[in-house]
Amino acid sequence: MAAAMVFTSPAPPIAWQPIKDAEGAVIGHEIFNRSRSASSHTLESDLALTHAVLSHLEPAPLLGDGLLFLNTTFESLRGSHMNLLPVDQVVLEIPSLGHAASSEALARRPALEALRAKGFALAFNHSVLDSSYAPWHDLVNYLKIDFSVLSAERAVLMLQWARRISGATLIADKIESAAQLQLAQENKAHLLQGYAVSRPEPIPARVVLPSTTDVAALAHALNNKVDTAALVELLQHRPALLFNLLRMAQSQDLQARVPYLSLPELVQAYPAEHLKAWETMLQAVAAKMPQLPQIQHCEKLYPRLSAELASQAQVLWPDVPAANLQLVAGALLLGHILGMEVEQAASQLLPSTLAQSVRLLAPQWESMLSALA
């Protein structure tokens, strides 16, 4: 764990709050940056939160356990990082327009339609029930009724009005008392959220931040449209970039759409625009401070040690394709640097086919890692 503290940084101070159905089952969570109010988050803070969701170290899994409701700004909704989020797991919470609704709702509709076309579900505050938001009504998947700002009579009225929007799932939100909870249940809210339902839980996630030099090298490679081999070589020499790519692929469950067993196959699985979106996200979170000496030393040794580990594995298992062993060796060495056990590193950094094989041979891999000079 001490190694992880040296080579990683805290993610933004994030928390998530369970969202439950009428029977009390958790169907998902809303995640938010605790350092920002609902109205003060920006594109940069949204990018940092997205990076934490996709690239954090477990034991705080943020994806794969129900839906993830993600707060957004209109600026971030236009960001290329939206291409990196798994559309089947993420619900985008769309901000209200305030006094500008009557003039802007229709103009913003194409952007919201595009998000729906990509597969995202959209959630809106009860302000969308106002007639000025009529151009959005057929785009509503989830409608959140904010009980913290409404009287009991008004909340009931909002729930009744909300049923006019066909197909919308109604969420009684910010339920802070037993009386509000009873009111929401009696009036058949589909889903429930708030302190009286379940309190927010802090998430002590940590991330590996690439340096600005790392990201500049990645940007140069992508801008020059280098081939797969050149990009693979870049990743093999920049472990922070490699870690982030492997974690993102796992968080996205990329293997379910595009199976990969080697680093070249992983790189090829991403369209050029998705790699560029990844670079843009990393630009926002890259470590601006000079690297610690031990990190610089580690990065200098990493390519050689990774190659040595892959070579030793090839001697033990000559029938396994070399490219597969290179991916496994690179991933397990990253985990070793971060103080992770072999099985933990395999589950967080490798596709399931390779991870299963690694788990069966964990003692051999542990022995080789421990012997590396």
C-alpha cells in the first residue's frame, strides 16, 4: 500500500448516493464531486470526475454495479470524453436553463438528441415540466422531483404532472425526512433518493496521473497519426499512460465489444477519435508538479523490466503468443509497482481471458516479479 501512495494521487473528493426502487433494491448511484456545488462544476472538474470513474484503482468499483447518474454542464456535454463513457451504464443529468429556457430549449435539443442517439439515458430536474421545456419532453428518461425545495402539496402535484411525460421514470430526489419518504411512496414514485433513503458514501479512490510530458508525447503521436507499432512502443515506455489505458478498457468492459489479448489489439480496438478524446481527458488531469525521484527511476527501469518478465514467461510457457505475454507482463509489473497482488492486478488491468490464466499461475508470476532486479 505504501507503494500505491507514492505512485498514485487522490481522485477528486467524490461520493455517491444510492438510488433505490420502491422495494428498497439499489438500482444505481448518483456520483458527484464533493468539492463542487451542483452549480459550480466546470468542464475541467467534469473531466477529472470522468477520469476517476474510468481509471481509478479499486477497491472502489464505480461501474458495473447498476446505473451511474453523472452530473454534467452543457459545456461538458459537448466534450469528446463523452465517447469514453459506457452508454449502457451512465445516465447523464442535464442541467436546467433557468430564465433562458424559453429561448434556449429548442436550440439545445439537437445536442441532447445526439446524446440519446449514442445510447445515453438522460435525467432532468422537475423544472423540465415547465412549458418552456416542451422541446425536451420526448427526450426524458428519468425525471427527478426535488423534495428539498417543494412543499408536500407541490411535490405531489409535480409527481402527477410528471406522469404526462410518456415513458419517464420518476425519481423522488433529496428525500430528507420520514414524512417525505412516506409521501413519495404513497404517490408511487418509481425510484427514491435522499438522506432518508440512503446517505452519500465517500469514495476513497486513487488514480495514476500521467505527467504533462507523457500527455504531450501521446498528443504528438496521435496528431502525427503514427501506426499501431509506434503507439504500442510509446505506451511500453510510459507506464502511467499504459496503466490509464488498461484501467479504462476494463472500466468500459471493452472486451465485451472488441476482444483483445495483446497491446496492439487493444490499441486497434479504439477508433482514432476515442484515443484523441482520451488524450484530451488526460490533458485536464496531468500532473503539473515535477515527478518524484522514485517515480522517475521507476519509469526509466519499467521498459527493461517488463521485457525481461515477458521473456522469462515465454521460456516457461513457449506455446503462449509472445504478444499476449507482453501484455500480461506489462500489466502485472504495473500492479507490482503499485503494491498489488498478482490476482488483483490481473482483475483490474487485463481482459478476463488473460486474467483467468494469470490467476491459475499466480505463484509463478509472483515469484518472477519478486526476483526482478
